[in-house]
Amino acid sequence: MIRKSPTLLTCAVFVLAFSLTGDADAQDWAKKMFTEFKHDFGNVARGAKAEHRFEIQNIYKETVHIASVRTSCGCTSPSIEKDTLATWEKGAIVAKFNTRSFIGQRGATVTVTIDQPFYAEVQLRVDGYIRSDVVFDPGVVAFGETSQGEATETKIEVTYAGRSTWEIKDIESANEHLQARFGKTTREGGKVSYEIFVKLDERAPAGYLQDQLVLITNDANRKQIPIAVEGRVVPAIEIKPAPFSFGEIEPNSTVTKTLVVTAKKPFRILSVHCADDCFEFQTANVEKAVHVIPVTFKATEHPGEIEQAIAIDTDLNGGLQVKCTATATVRAS
């Protein structure tokens, strides 16, 4: 049984404490919401998509509002992913490197202005080298939307202008679901063109894909060139409601609610299970596209918050398993 008891902080306490030691330190309450303050894009190709998310999470009781962002250089365009954050909500400041308009070594300071619950500024830094001799078309490996359990493939072209002996030697990926192959299309003078075919296999999990491949070249000075990869794998099975909440429950009481599990084609539910025996499930061994599963929660005498993962095994796509999170709060007696 997992019981959660988060500790909230109050901005006013930090502002009062830091104001006694100087204005610079008074900004630290805002910095505590960020996990990083700098990012190096490394060597990127002309026209390549190069973006970085500086994640921010509101760890305070008060609502936080991000008023604006500004940049010290036109080589970087910043944006606010979510300007108002309630307690524990996450957002991001997105820094986009303008690889079509600039070349060479570039860098920018992005200043984030927060005006609620108190005024503060946080500075973020991005750097990178935009190559003028390597061009991607398009600038990102974009899969778009694909259904879970189905493989998909797309293509990107790489053009190099410079040494006649320049070559792509390999393509590396840290994602086991991405495979790439490449072939030379033209070599004329100092210009070399390649086609790169990137496959997302049928085992890729549902959700948004944001990753990268790395080109390995024979360029001794700048051997590696990253390529951004993005897309969305649409779940083959959908669970509602998600998250699955029982709300507040009296000690030693029993509550039953239903999970609805749907897919585009009929399937069987083989089993439903979780690590907590306070949950019981009723399933039918039938093949259909919509399954309604009664879930019964039996509260103990112990008060607190409960959070458990429920796993549903199916025969879809060779044995697909899906999960959802069930929560409940047992009141104090």
C-alpha cells in the first residue's frame, strides 16, 4: 500500500528569509522550481529542429504566474508552455534554436519573469554550434500519429557541402524502438547527399515520442550530429476514467466503481491485478471492443491516501498490457 503525504512550502517564508541577505538571494525561491539552468545543443545541422524544455514545477502553496520570457539573442526563441501553475503542477520554458537563420557558435540568456505570488527573475542559458555545411530536410524526423502495435517509417535527407571525402559512418540511437538505415544518393564535387530511413517499431509504448538520433561522420572536428525525433503513439487500448479515483471513503467500508476499457477491435481481458489486495476485479472471458470492469475497494481501519497501479492483461496485439492508477483516501475515524 502506498501512502502519500507531500510537504508544501510557502513562498512568503523564503522571500522573507532571503530579503534579509540581499536582493540577489531573494530570487532563490523561484530558482528552486527549476531542475536545470543551462543546456548545450552541441553541433546541430542547418535547418535542424533544436529545442530544449527547461522544466518548472510549483512546489509552493501559492499559485505561480509566469509573466514573460525574453532572450538576449535572436538565435534563440523562448516560449512559455504553461504560464499559471497551481501547487505541484509542472510546465516548461521552451528554448528554440533558430538554425535556419543563424550559423556558427551561438548562445543566449533567456530571462524568465515571474510576477505572482512575488516578483522574481530566473536566467537560463543555451549554447550550440549551428553548422553551415550540413543541412537537414526536413529538420526533424516526424512520425506524426501512429497506432500502438503498428510499425511506421519515415525519411529525412541530409546534404553536406565541403570536403569531397565526407561520409556518414553510422547512426546511433539510445531508443530500442528506433532503427535507422542510410544510403548515399549523390556525390558531386564537394557536395554529398544521403537519404536516412527511420523506423519506429511495433513495440513502441503509447505516448508522445521526443528523442534523437546521432549521426556519426568521419569529420574529425565535429564527428557527431544530432537529429530530433518526434511523434505520438496512439494507445491501442483506452481506459476511462484515468486516473481512477474512489474519492474519500470511511474506514472499513466498501465501494465499487467501474473501469471502461475500449479498443478499435474486439479483444479479451486475460487478467486484472495490482499489488494491493484491497482491490478486487470482476471480468468476463468474452471478446468485445468495450469491457466494463467492476472494481471494488475495501478500506481498512487505517486512514491515509492510497495509490496503486492496476495492470490489465489482454490478448490484443500478441498480449498487450495496459495500466492505470487507482487512488483513494481513507478518512480518519
